[in-house]
Amino acid sequence: MEEIATGSIVTTADETNPAAAAPQCARAPVGLLAELTHRCPLQCPYCSNPLELTRVAQELTAAQWQDVMRQAGDLGVLQLHLSGGEPCVRQDLEQILDAAVTAGLYTNLITSGVTLTRERLEGLAKRGLDHVQLSIQDVDPANAERISGYKGGAAKKHEVVKWIKELGLPLTLNAVVHRHNIASLPAMIDYAVEMGAGRLEVAHTQYYAWALKNRAALIPTREQFLDTVRYVEEARERLKGILVFDFVVHDHYAVRPKPCMGGWGKSLVTITPSGNVLPCHAAETITWLKHDNIKERELGDIWLNGAAFNAYRGTSWMKEPCRSCDRREIDYGGCRCQALAMTGDPAATDPTCDKSPHHAAFKGLALKEAYEPSPAFLYRRMGAGVAAD
Ligand code: SF4
Ligand code: SF4
């Protein structure tokens, strides 16, 4: 997702501590990630959905999502990312899209493509869908299907890519890279060019949820990581004006963190299939935060005043070394969920940063696991996460 400057700056109340200095945020988020469902026919071991996947009976209805779209439009949200799971498994996707188009949102469908028909895609385009982001696991069909746990997926995705271009929809391809497909990155770049994608997102795995369970199977060696940096830098130069790259580096081999979601509660909001409104899609891992639900509170009120949004908004919550660091308003101390996972404290410095006392151990994990044989994947399946160790 891209960060786009937006909106006026307003002062908000901190309902957890009204006496505290009020943090600042934009009047509205730039982007809304709508996770319409956790259902998905694929089983990617790097999936960022939670281990306990939401069941269909708990999903927001089409009418509730339509109300979300109305609220988002009224608030001034610009971009809507229709995601999941696989959003196309919802037969009411068209009704939700209609409400988003009416609300004036720029609509991006994030899909694996495997359940789409040409007729349905054409219908979505006619209703006003603005953009499609399609995931690929590899250009080698057998390996792609092994990674996703879905037979026939690679051929179907190839068909869908052709339909997207025939229908004139802008296309981003998304490739999560890890030790089981990293050698194919040059071929994936060639494929993106050949198929007319405007953008290629090359994302090293972010280790939350299923990806964290599969870290030892996914983590690349330092040499493999450096190869991806070289490939992307070379291709970015060579393909200027043809293909735009988004490159997400591997945290374990970095020395400075990325600004989590462009800053916690700064520009993006996520709504889960059951309606929880989150500052980041992994925020429910911070289990003691109170996450408001869209069925009980308006989106604008949650954005400005929700306890979870204000918990790590701005910089006043920071501890040292972030508190006195001159990068604190650049990276906002990195990722709260990764800080929690590695240190037990979501207010700690992201261990990606070499100023964190946990950085050496964080890097050491990669240097140990990446050079050992890969364990088998724990595939993302309903119920599998509960039983996993
Ligand atoms: S990462 Fe894979 S399993 Fe998870 S939602 Fe996307 S396509 Fe489905
Ligand atoms: S100390 Fe904190 S603010 Fe400074 S670079 Fe590291 S993570 Fe960023």
C-alpha cells in the first residue's frame, strides 16, 4: 500500500489518558483495507491472516460493508483495498463495490484470481473497479502450486492476468519472496513486463501470524537477500517508464525499520471480516488493546478517538532510544507488533533497528534459521493454527 499525504491535521482526545498531551493525526485515513473474509482457496504459508481465522457466520454482511463504504466516503478516505482472505469468494462483492464507487473511493481489488471468471471480472470493471492487484507465488507452475497448496492455480492466474489487461484495468503483480522462490525473482520481473503490469511489488516476508509460524521455512540467507536488492535495483533502472517497483526489504537484514503502516494511526485503517477496526492488520496480536468494532461505533470516531489508535500514535508513547532519536518522526520506531513478538513490549524499539538491545538476537535468528534445511510448511488452513506448536 502506498502512503499519500492527505487531509488537515487535527488534535484528538486520548480516551485512555485525557490528561496526556493529545496526539495528532490526519482528519481521515488515506486508505482503508477492507478484509471482507478470511476464506481463501489458497493456503500460503506466509499468509498474514491471523492463526484463528474468522468463520463465515461472523463476517460483516453486505449491508454492513456498504455502510462502512458510506462512512469512509463521508470521512474523506481516498483509497479502498478490497482484500481478505480472498475477497472474490464473497458473492456479494458486487454490492460492496457499488457502495464504494458511489462513495467516491478509488477501488483496488487484491486477489489471488483463482475463483474469478472473465464474465465476473468484466462485470466488476463495468461497475467501476479501478485497479487489480494479483498475487503470484512463482513463474514456475509446479513450485507456485506447492507454495500456495492449490493445484491449477498458476495456469488460472495467467489467464486472469490476460483478462485484466484485455479489460484495460491497471495491474499490480505482488510477489512475496522467500527462500522457496527467491531464485525466480529475475523471471518474475520478466513476467511482469511481458504481461504489461504497471507495478511489481517485491515483498520480503513480514513475519506475523502464519508467516511467523513458518519463519524457519521461509527466511532467506543474507546472500539471497542481497541478490534481491541487486536484482531490483538493476531492473528498476533498466525498466524506468515501463515497470514501477515497490520493494519491501527483509527486516532481519536491515539496520533501520520501516514506518509501520506509514506510522501507527497516521494514514491507514484496517477492518477485519468481523468488523474490528485496526491501526494495522496485525494489531490484534497486542491482545490487551481495546479494538472497537464498526457495528458499535462510527469509523470517524474510532479513527480519531479509539483507544487502540491513540495507544501508539505520534511519538509521546516512545521509550528510549526512540524517544530522543532524530528518526522518530520518520520511522515512528518501526513496527509495534514486531516489537511485541520479539521483546514482549509493543512500546519497545522495533528489533530491526540496530539501536535496539534486541537487534543482535533478531538478526541472529535469521543467521541461524536461514542456513539450516527448511522445515516443511505449515499451510494456512482453518483450525490448523490452533493445533500448531
Ligand atoms: S496470502 Fe495466500 S492464503 Fe493468505 S489470503 Fe492471500 S492468497 Fe489466501
Ligand atoms: S531508535 Fe527508534 S526512532 Fe531511532 S532509528 Fe531506531 S527505531 Fe527509528
